[in-house]
Amino acid sequence: MTTQPDAPRICMVGSCNIDLIARVPRLPGPGETLIGTRFQMGFGGKGANQAVMAARLGAKVSVVAKVGRDIFGQDTLKNFEKEGIDTTYFMFDDERFSGVAPISVDEVTGQNSIIIVPGANDGLSPADVRNAAPAIQGAQLVICQLEVPVETTLEAFRVAKEAGVTTILNPAPAAPLPDELLALTDVCAPNEVEAEMLTGVKTDSTEGAEQAARALQARGPKTIVVTLGARGALVVEGDSPAEFVAAEKVQAVDSTGAGDSFVGSLAYALAAGRSLGDAVRMSCAIATRSVLKPGTQTSFPYREEVMGIVG
Ligand code: RIB
């Protein structure tokens, strides 16, 4: 897809993995060997997924990321190029292998369990980010997750805020967050499990999710968007009352990457100047579409397929 000259500009600083996905009759227990029914290998990594989703909607996306000097790394580069993503600051690590993620998907419920072996993602350093500062400074919005070292994410947000660039943090997988990182975050978008792990507040009800969001908000970000899986999302902005956005009920085939589809869409919509409520409604609808197909990036729609949602 050709991006328009006035397309929203987004920089993703974060992870790339190759997903090794097995469909299984149910998720395995400890010590159990299960026979899977299907195997799929594809491009993944929360950062890469979010970058690809935003690019498919029409954003001009650049990535600051690191892979190994192996076939997975080469293929990841080709995939970004195919998606029209700027790879000026896509780097290769001479010692580490590319990140991989063995994933089991329950073929009945579409739910998954994911293991991440970060490999070269761990080699993305604050110095790499400083070197890539022009990509961040030239964007309207930067998105980060927690699959690269937290000091690297922190450096990305320092560069972004010095340049007046909006920051979105998807704190996944959940990990202790330095106060400075949250202070530099404009929009924090955890899922309900991450919100609970970060705050200690139970998020199994909408009220609980709001309490967790308010606890995160007290640490810095003005805006919190908690994704609630099949239920939808909860939006907390400043002192305004929380808004619950319900997702359409569908029969999920594979939920892998749905959260990334949401965050990539949210980044696109906010950089395009949409209101927060509108951006979250659009992102929920697109993420819902993504659970209807198997795989990670393979399930993300292109702009042409969601014109009714994007408008
Ligand atoms: O959110 C899904 C992603 O998590 C997968 O693509 C996997 O690589 C892990 O990063």
C-alpha cells in the first residue's frame, strides 16, 4: 500500500519475534505432552505486530528494532519492507539469535499461552535508541512495549518527550516500571492481566479495572486504556468519568496478537487526530476482526478491508 504524504507518522521502538504457533485441543498442563493439530510459523513480536497494524491502516511507520544475523532476522526485515515500513534503524545483533515465541492456541476457545525467548531484542540498547533519535523526533507518536530492556524504552520516551512526541506504552509483558517511564508516558495501554499485575488491584470487574487504571494514572499517564479481552476496553482520561467500550461478540478462532492489533490501531487513530473515545471504538472493532483468523500478523486486516470501521 502507498502511504499518503500527510499520513500519520509513527515510530515503534521495540521487539520482533518469529511466532511458532501450535493449535492444540486445550492448553497443556505442567509435565504434559499434547498432540497438536496444526503448526504455523509467522511474524510476531508485540512491537513488530503493532508497527504492521498501524502501517496496514495507512500510517507512515518506522521501526527501531534488533534481530539476529539469521534467517528469521532476514525474513523479518523483508516483511517490514513488504509492509512499507521504514527500516533505516532496523539493526542486526552479531551475537544473539532472533527473538522467538513458541505459542499454544486452544482450538476450542481461541485463547493462547505464549513463551518469549527475547534473543536479539535484549541487545537493543539505549545507545541504539539515541542513534535512532531522528526516527523518533520525526514522528507524531512513538509506541513501546516491554519486550526490550526497560532502559531502552525509557531512553526512547526521553527522546520523544524532549521533541514533544506523544508516547504510548503497552506494558506487556508486565514488569516493574520505573517511575520516570510512567511520568514520560502519555497513554498507557495494558490488558486487564497486566493492569492487575502492575497495581495489585483485581481487574475481573469493570469497577476493578477502573480502580487499577486510576492507580496507574496516579503514577503519571493522563490517559489509561485497559483492554478487557472479548469484553472490550475501559478508557480513563484525566478526571473525566471512565468510559466502557463494549466489543462485538464473536466466535474467536485465535486471539494471538489481538492486543497488538488494538494498540497499533490506537496509535494510528490518535496520530490521525481522532478523539480518544473514537480511537478506542475503532481499535476495539479492528482487534475483534483480528481474532476471526488464525495467526498473528496474518490475522490483521488491511485498510481496504475495514473501510467501514476506519471511515
Ligand atoms: O502479543 C502477541 C505477541 O507476543 C506474539 O507475536 C509473540 O511474538 C509475543 O511477542
